[in-house]
Amino acid sequence: MTTESPRWFKSSYSDNGGQCVEIATNLAASRGVVPVRDSKDTTGPALGVSASAFASFVAGVKTDGFDIA
């Protein structure tokens, strides 16, 4: 069992406009999950996304897989 805590960070592309999410990728290997939370509510809930689902999401973003225009 691990007692590792999430190490939260925002993308370097965030412009600090308050519309950001934070993620903690340090738990992907040990727990198989990537926590995601609202950067404006750091004490609020976090959504646990499976590491594989998060990797698929990132791959889709990188290839413009979500472009609906």
C-alpha cells in the first residue's frame, strides 16, 4: 500500500485566467489513476480518471481528435 499524496500541477499553457484544471500524474504508476480537480477549488473534490483513459484523452488532444468544427 502506498501513502503517496497527489502532487498537483497545471499545464504550462494555462494563462492563469481561472478556468483551469490541475492533475496529479505522480499516482498513475502506483495507483493507476490520474486525479483531476478544479484549480479554483483546491479543497474540493477530485475526479479519479484511469491512467489509460487519461493517456487516451491526451493522445486525442495532441492529434486534434476532438475538433468538432
